[in-house]
Amino acid sequence: MNQGKKIAIITARGGSKRIPRKNIKEFCGRPIIEYSIEAALNARVYDEVMVSTDDETIAEISRKAGANIPFMRSEQTSGDFATTAEVLFEVFDWYKNQNKVFDYASCIYPTAPFVTVDKLREGMELLIKKEGSILMPVVKYSYPPQRSMVKHGDFLESKWPEYYNSRSQDLEAFYHDCGQFYCYDVKKFYACSGRFTKEIVPMILPELEVQDIDNEADWKIAEMKYKLMLEK
């Protein structure tokens, strides 16, 4: 895979409200960010593997794991309302000022232990092969959204009553973002200001390898799923 320069960006700010120090909390015996860094390094498709952070402790752990910390994240991109796109623009612009331009990028979340070498390689290959703007890992909703219920006053009603008697296997599959990583065509990222509405390449993952981690219960479930994934 030699189609242009590639960078892996792991976004790991210091603030975390629901799970304190979430990005470096131990997951199955190791700081969780190490899984993302290790997968990116071992994928051997990136010319640069860096961590964008505003936190010195996260930076030190990341350096020891083998990632680069070329600069500390600005105050503007470290707040609760900073978007991923803003963080990525900051990274791309910083490297551009150093005369380093990348054709493709992967944004990898620091709390994504289910990201593997194979997924990163496959994701980048699919993006390039399909000539997409962004590749997004997705997972199918476990229950058909077409048969969802909504609360009106004291009672429940079918949101879409026309599907009430439909068999699950006859309904169109709906998917949602896994929240693990993304692969980008950098030129297209700039062209749409980081707001992708088309040319989104899907990478469908099994439910076993997807888990939102928003609280301590999620964390424990993720550790159980991770161990099952390794056994599989």
C-alpha cells in the first residue's frame, strides 16, 4: 500500500467528566490508549503515528508506547465543545507548516481497544480502493429501528405502525457509527470542511467488537467483550 503519505492521529485530551482520566485508565491491565497506539504502529501503513493531547501525563505514556507528540494541543481544541474535525485541522495545519503533507489519515480514538492492525489496514485499503472521502466502521442495530416505540402521554405507540407486523429479516438493515476510528482522504476532508455527507465507505463490524464506553458499567462490559474477541 504505497498510495501517498499517511498519518495516524490518536485524539486524547485530558478532560473526561464521566470516567476520570479515561484515556489512560487501565483496561485489562494496560493504559487503554496503548491499544490504539500499538495497533497503529504495528499496522505499518502510516508514515507518522502521533497523539494529539493537551495533557503531559497522556503525552508521556504515549511517548513510551512509541507515538510522537510533536506539539501540545491548543486551548481552543481542548475544550468540551471542540470537534474532532477541529482537532484534525490543527494537526494537518501544524504538519503543513513543517512542510509535511499527508494524502490519507486515520483518526483513532484513544478508548478503542477493539481497533486492530487488520482493521486499520483493511480500512485504509477500502477507502483508497473505493475512492471514498471517509471510511467509517459501523455496526448493525441489534433491534430493527422500524419497530421502535415512542411515548405519547402515558402510553406507547409504534413510531412506524406500517412495520408492526413485518418480520425482522424483511426490514432494511440500519447501521450506526462504531466510534472507534475513521480513515480520510485529506484533500476531500479540507474540501468539505470535515463535514462528510457523501462518499462514506462503510466497514461493517460484528457486535462483539463494538462497545461504547461512557461509564464504569460500559468499561466492564468492554473488558469482557475484549477477552471474548481474543478467544475468538
